[in-house]
Amino acid sequence: MGTSLKGRTIVMSGGSRGIGLAILTAAAREGANAVFLAKTDTPDPRLPGTVHTAVAEIEAAGGSAVAVVGDVREEYDVERVIATAVDRFGGVDICVNNASALDVRGTEEVPVKRFDLMQSINSRGTFLLTRACLPYLKQSDHAHVLTLSPPLNLTPRWLGAHPAYTLSKYGMTLLTLGWAAEFAEDGIAANCLWPQTMIATAAVANVLGGESLASRSRSPEIMADAALAVLSRPPHEQTGNTLIDADVLAEVGITDLSGYGGGPEAELDLFVDLPQVG
């Protein structure tokens, strides 16, 4: 049985829109505090929302929120977000590695600058944020690291699809699985969560497939509900796992996913294969 997130403090990279904002808003309904590090201080014509609209949305849902405008690639900015969480709320209970850069072009098409961007935001940013949270997670009796990264699917299909992006995302997963082992005796749970299907976010619409793909994508709320199911468990109950949102919800008795949209033929996400039958 899960425990309430009331009064718990979540630190997140990103969070001004999409899956990150959905998670923080869902947690706010349970009375959680949110401190998030994001770059969008002023509106971007291609992207909905800013840190200011995100704070308003989270607080309207019932939580307390503080946005730190900064970059997860900058150690100083990461330290500022942790200091803000400690100053405002007294500590950190949950670290969510949400910020991510996406480029699914092949090796010959990806500029080196984009390769570096993905490694620095995805793998390195995950390392920086979690590392900064660790002293406070060790003091919490409900310590969780949740990283939005995929299962390690080593089939040739996925290894060959977009190696630069895959490296950055699998790096996030390997770090998180490593922390589950490294900090097991400190009572810190570390898990990865990934959507079974595409999620209707700005990244999907702008980068992957436009409105057609967005219509076959589920809403960010499915990831938020799955994240809350994971984060409300006592840390000793589940750690060192790569979890899929639909599986997590099935474990808590939610099997009708039609309310999340995407239609009957929702598009599987990257790194996800249909289960083998027979």
C-alpha cells in the first residue's frame, strides 16, 4: 500500500511542460512540494508554458512550487535548485530526472554539437542532479530517485536506430540502476520509468511525427499516474527496476487506459517492443 506524498519535496530537472509538469501537478494534488530547474523563463512560440505558468498550475492543484531558472548542464544551477529546496522546504525526498534532449537521426546525420547536447543533458544532467540530491535523500525516510529513461533493449533494431540518442538515454538508465545498488543500504530507491506508447508532448509533435503521431499518443497524465504509484511506495519495496507506465498501472488495478487517449492503435514508444506471443 502506498503512502501519501503530502509534505514530501520533489526536485526535478525540467518540469515547465509535458510529462514533468504532469508529474508535479499530480503530486501537488497530494500536497507535495515541487522545486524544479527549467530554462523557459519567457514564452517560446514552439513550446507551451513557462516556469511561471508551471508554478501557477502546480499551486492551483494544491501543492507548493518554486521554479529555478537554469540549465541542468550547469553545476552551479543544479546546486541552486538543491539549495532552494533545502531553504524553502527543509530537504529533498524525491529526485526526478526528467530533462532530456532528443535527436533520432542516424550517426552520419547527427551533428557533433547535437551529440554533445544529448549526452550532457541526458546522462550528465541526470548524474549532476542526483549527485547533488544524495546528501538530503540519505536523510529522508522516503527517498526516491526516478529517472525517465527506457529499459535496456539491446535488440539490433533499437541499437541501430539512433545510437547517439540511445547512448544518452541508456546512460540515464545505467546510472539509475547503479544507484539502486550503490545506495541500497542508505534506503534510497532508484527506478526508471518509461511510457509504453508515445506521449502527446511538444517533443513528439515537433520532432518525431507532428499531429498525426500526436493523435496516436497517450496523454502525459498516464506517466504522472504511474510515477505517483512508484513514488508513493516505501523505498524498500521497489528499487533497481526499469518500469513501463502501463505495467505499473496494471499492478495497482488500472487496466482500462482509454481515458489517456491515443486510440486503440496507440503508437509504441521508442525502445518498446510488443510482447512475444506463444
